[in-house]
Amino acid sequence: MTCLQNFTELNIPEIDRQLTEQVQSINAPEILKEAMNYSLAAGGKRVRPLFLLAVLDFLQVKHSEASTVGAAIEMVHTYSLIHDDLPSMDNDDYRRGKLTNHKVYGDALAILAGDGLLTYSFGVLSRLKTVPAEDKLELIQLMSEAAGAEGMVGGQVLDIESERKIISVEELETIHINKTGALLSFSILAGAILASADASTRKALQDFGFHIGLAFQIQDDILDIEGTTESLGKTAGKDVASEKNTYPALLTLDGAKIKRDWHYNQSIESLRHISSEPGLLDELAAYIVNRSK
């Protein structure tokens, strides 16, 4: 068993426990809590919380509320998946091998479940007990930027606007820096904030987040072609069928793999500005670019 396997087996159950307990504690209609928990409990790799925890491991810092911050980030990610799957967006029937939220609860409740997860996540950050007030404020501010019009929401709009248009690789990169990379980059920076990292360390981790976020998205585009519906837990080949702008569509499949590997190598180079010793963060980055689902 690798260090990364040990790390994930130790931490994912704690993240899942946090998610369940947080939703159960909400004073809200039971059907809403059920819909929120349905998508949270559907599985997933918990990549973003794991990146936060791996940053702390890389910086050799332990923090008692790291998993709580990770759970808040996972709520934001799950909200985005619920909304992305809606008929007015990507119109997907399956996510993580299960029926999508709107297929089980209907469009209206799915939208509200996503809204509930997004807004509650900020409450989770505001109630952190051991994080200094200025750090909490920075976490809330940066997560709002990553999740909102300056990040995920803006990226989704650019993605919709680009449908059935010819765009450049640079324009596609801008879409994915915002739509996918923003929250992943925030997860990495959140680890630096909890660790009270200095400015140079934060800059190196920001560069790492930028490059690994793009590598993550490029691998997603590749898996849409090379993966199967069974392995991915969602409909494979949908990007090609809908003539979506993707890295393989613009660069060819081999060109996309070259681009992915370049961003991966740049991400690892960024870490070397902090430490020459490989660690869990390196392993997690390698997993991102080599995953099959």
C-alpha cells in the first residue's frame, strides 16, 4: 500500500463524517437535507479536501479543523455538480454511478439542494473555532471568489458562451482556470493559510495549484474519450457528441496528453521552490494526471 493510499484511507472517512454531521445539524426541511446529503454521500474522490490536507502534510503542520475546512470546500464542489447536471446545463442522468440529483428529487429541489450546500459552506467557515479571525475572513473571501462570478460561475458562463464556436487554446484555458481550477487552487491555498505559510511558500503553492488544476481538467477531457461510462460513473463520450471545446478537440488526443504532462511537470517544479523532498503532495499530483476515472 502506498503512502497516498494510507493517507486517503485515513482521511476520507473523516471528511465524510464531517459532511454527514454538518448536514444533519442544519435546521431545515428533512427533504432538503436528504437531497443535499444524497449528492454528498454519492461518493467521489474528495480530491479538493485531500489537496488541502496534503499541503499541510507537505508543510509539516497539523491543524485540528483542516477536515472541517475540507468539508466546506467539498460542499461547494458538490453544489456545482448538482447544478452542472441539470437539464438547462449539461443534462446528465448519472453522476458517480448514481442517478443525478434532479433525476431523483426533481429540478426545483435539486437547485435548492445545491443552493443550500453553497450557502451553508460559508457558515461552516465562519464557525471555525481555532482559526484566527483574519484567517477566517481570508478563507471566506477567497472561497467566495473561487466559487462565484470571478471563478466557477464565471467559468461556466464562458463555457456556455463558447458552445459550438471555434475558440483558441488560450480561451479554453481561461474557461478551465475559472470553471475547474479556481476551487482546486483555493483548496491548496487554504492549506497554506491554515499553516500560516510565508509569502514565498504561498506563491509557490499558488503556481502549483494553477498548473495541477489545468492538468486535472485536461485529464478529464482525455477520459471523456478513453474512459467508459462504467468507469467514470457518468456518460462517457458526451463532450465529443456535443461538439464541446476540449483540449483533445483543439490539440488532438496526443497533443492534449503533451499539454497535460507539461502542466504536471510545471506543478512539481513549483513545489521544488519549497522542498526538494517528494511527498504526498507529489503523489496526489501524479494521481491526478494518471487517474482512469
